[in-house]
Amino acid sequence: MRKTALSLGLFAAFLANAQSIKTTIDLVNVKDDKVAVTMEFPKMKSGDVKFHFPKTVPGTYSEDDYGRFIEGIKFYDNKGRELSYSKVNDNSYSLKNAQNLSKVTYLVNDSFDEEMDTSKHKAVFSPSGTDIEQGKIFMINTHGFIGYIDNMQDVPYQLIIQKPAGFYGTTALVDQDKSESTDTFTLANYAKVTDSPLMYTKPDYITFNAGGMELVLGVYSPTGKYKAADFKDNLEKMVIAQKKFLGDMNTNKKYAIMLYLSGGEGPNIKGFGALEHHESTSVVLPEMMPKDAIDKTITDVVSHEFFHTVNPLKTHSEEIHYFNYADPKMSQHLWMYEGGTEYFANLFQIQEGLITKEEFLQRINEKITNSKNYDDTMPFTVMSKNVLKEPYKDQYRNVYEKGALLAMCLDIELRKLSNGEMGYRDMIRKLSQRFGENKPFKDDKLIDELVAVTGYSQVKDFYNKYIAGSQPTPYNEYLNMVGVELQKQETPPIFWFIKDPNQTGYDDKDNAFVFDESSALSPFAKSIGFKITDKVLALDGKTINVQDMQSFINYAKTIKEGQNVTVTVLRGNGDKKEKIDLKGKAVLDKLTMEMLRYKANPSPEELKLQNQWLTGKK
């Protein structure tokens, strides 16, 4: 019996491989920073074939056109003869009468090298991008390397990575061969392919168990400043807290984190953050960050991606479940997918004791302030459904501000209605039990499902007013319910380039101040023609010294209203950078700061609701 079963198993494995798309990525024979990919197909059923690379992938909300990084593509029949094709657009190819299509070969360029040139195309967000640096690092977000054929997205893929000697691949996938020169993985379909990033470097990784989940952290630090072990304690503490917060909503038995630290002589990139997957996340941060800042970012950003394992990776609408990579149709519910996830990423930290009550309130305060940079009357469902188009895509970043605040207000609303017995987390848990990874809900029926799982029709009223409607959300009204009040305070007049100086960053390669593209320009910046993408190199000839930035800031504080000022900036112009002097008279700007604080004497009802909100206890 055992022998028969083994024979049948071997036959089944052979059959599966015979019917799979064998895809080989060659990381050994790299030429001009280009990687060769070969895809071999089972027999075609159709005479007409369309071959695609993704326009957009799940978890990103921009048209990135990964096919534009492909060159030298060739299609072959089963006798090795080259087939003719027509290129439909950057991402798609059409072949007629291609029943004998057997193989496609092409070269892949990476996206990291093009991030600073936005003259033709907006840069790919770094954590969803690709990097090819022979002998150093291969960041393989698989959607940037592997294509698919229409109507064959559900065919299994056999992925073979030919790796350089001494390189290790950080991934959640399980290697199925024992070779030192190749890694082999079997993936159920194309969706699983795009859900499985890999990072190949010289080995620097740790594995450990956290909360019953096997976790691997691989780190690429170009100058060797950091090692994977440096982040273990913080990461372990974070994951255990997350698992406790989620309870039975998280079923992951393994998880991989690929931490790419940008710096040294590597590519100049700017898209710092992370991209979620079912069993992994790819993270890109600047290597110049101090360790405690990286630890904090891992807690904030990586926890956000991990919470995506619940929503939308395992609870989602049909638009996500049947994702169309070539012509994506977006869901209405970024308020829940991204906003609710961002709320979780902050809420778990207060409920599990990682931050204080005051720190949590400060984060809420910052989100309210940041949300004012966006259109507060634009219905979130409309923005979400049309997020790939103007003017909606410019509002996308608000999902992390107002989106999180909507989830917070809905949390408070539910706790008020249920006398503390139900909150936002309970609602999401019930929704995940009603649906799941393989059972999507209908996009336009979500609110009916939320009413059904909570039992409160008031949820629909909230949704219609503040999520699908154009009414600004009354944050003060909801925060008052939990014993929090708003104080207004006016700052002395200040001179700076953006309205909120706290949104200033630093570019170590150009030794310049940079700004979040969602930041509002100050009146002075507008008056001199400053662009939010400009990098500030000097002020009245005074340059920025990374060792003593305070001197630059102190000089800015001495500038008086009407004073003649020269700002030297670095401005992108196609694939070039120009140093420009912008001159004008200083305009000092008063800021009205709105600060949240806990009431000194909340009512018993407010205090009870506050404790339930901040502890998660009923």
C-alpha cells in the first residue's frame, strides 16, 4: 500500500510539473544589470495568445507598468522557431495562431535605477520595485520579473532561481531542491507568484519563533552598518503583541521580512515603506537611520503590513479576489483595507502596552492635522474606486490619515452602541468569519454585510454620511465620547518651506532637505515658485551639515518678515538635475496648532468608554 501510494504521489508530482509553467530567473549570468528570464509553457489550447506583465499589483494603487522594464522579448514554438508578435502596449503582447507556443525569453531591468527620473513615468514605489546589483543584492518582487498568459493565470508555476555562489534567498517559500546553485519553488497560480517576493544577498538573516509563528528576517545593509540580529528583540516583541491583538484572526504559521536598507554606493531611491503579502513583506528604509528609528519604523510600518494578512488579504471584495493585472478594477473600500489596517497598527500598540496613552493621542492628533492637506468632502468610496485616475490618485495618501480616523470613529460608535461589548476589531473578526481568503464579498454590498455582522443599522448611517458621503467626519464629537477634547494654540510666526516643518526629511546622497509630496507649501515657498519635489541645498549660501543640522535651522529662525532670501534647490529636469537659486522676500507663517488632550474630569460614561477603547477590554 505504501509503495503504491508513493508511486502515485511521484506520478502526480510529475504530472503537476508537466502541466506547470517552468520559469527560470538567472541571477548568475547578469549583464549590464539585466537578468535573463525564461518561461516554458505546457501545450496551448488556443491559437491566439495574449502575454502580459502587470500594470498594477494588489496592495499598490498606481499604474506602474512593469512591462516597461522588459527588453529583448522573444517567443518560440516547440521546434525552437521564433514566433512573430505585436506589442499592444508597455505590458501586453499579442500572438496569432500560436498553438505551438513553447517558450518566451526576455531581459529584466530594475526599477530602482529609474526612481529619480520621473520625466516619463511616476517612480515605482520602492518596496514593490526591483533591484539588480550583481554581487550585492537582487530584490525580486516577482511581478517585476514574471509575466502570464490570458486564461492561464490558474496554471501552476515552477519557479527556478539560478543563484550566485554564497547567496541566500530570504522568502516565505520552501525550497524543493537540495542544490547549492538553484532554488526551486512550486506556486499554485500567478496570484501566488505575485504574492511571493524574494531577496537574494550574501547571508544575513535570523529565524525565530514568535507567538507560535516561524519568522525569518533577512537584511541587506550595503555598508555593513546593520545585521539582522540587531532587530530581533524589537521585532519579536512586536510580533508577539500583534498575534495577541489579532487572536484567532491570524492563522499564519510562518512569515518572512525582507529588509532592504538603501545607502552606500547603491541606487538613489526615495520610496521608503513596505508592501504586504500573505506570508511576507518587503521593506525599504534608508541605511542612515539610527537603529532606534528603524525599530520604531518596523513597529509602525511592518506591523501595518502584517495586519494586512487579515484585511484585505483574507477578507476582500471580488475586485481583489479576481484581480485583473492588465486592466485593474479597483475596490471602493480603501477606507477599510488601508485605513482600518493603519488604525490597527496604532491601536495594537496602545492596547498591548508598546506606547503610552499620550503617545497614542499624539498620533491621532497628527493624523487629523495631516488629513487637512486633502479634500475632506470627497467621498472615500469614490476616491477609492477611481484611485488610479486624476484627481483621485492625488488623494490616495489620505487613506493613512482620514482612512484610519474613519475606522477610529466607527470603533467608538460601535463601542457606544454596544456599551463596550463590540468594537471595530470585533466587526472585522466577524466579517472574516463570514467570508475569508477564498470567499470574496460583493463590493457594493459591504455595508449590508457590516450591518449584518454587527446588528446595528447605525453603521449604515455612519457609512452613508462619512465614507460614501461628502460630510466631513466630526472627530471632536467622537473623541468627546471617550473623554478627549481639542485645544487650539497659535504658534509664533515661523519661516520654512512647508506648512508643517515636521514633514521635512533628509536626503543623505544630495545632502539636502526633502519633503513629503503630500505636504502643503508655505506661503513663502509658493511666492518663489518652489516645488514640493525640490530639494533644499542651501539658504542664503548656508549649506546643510548632517553633523549639525540645528545650525541651519537656527539660521532659518533668525529670518525676518520681508527679508531678502535666496534658497538654493536641486530640481529634477528629465533625467538631469539642475541647481537653481530661488529668490524672494521672506513670508513668516503663523500656525494654529490643534492639540488633543484627555479631559481632566471626564464623566463616568466617558471614562468607561475611554478605558474600553484604549485597552480593548469589555
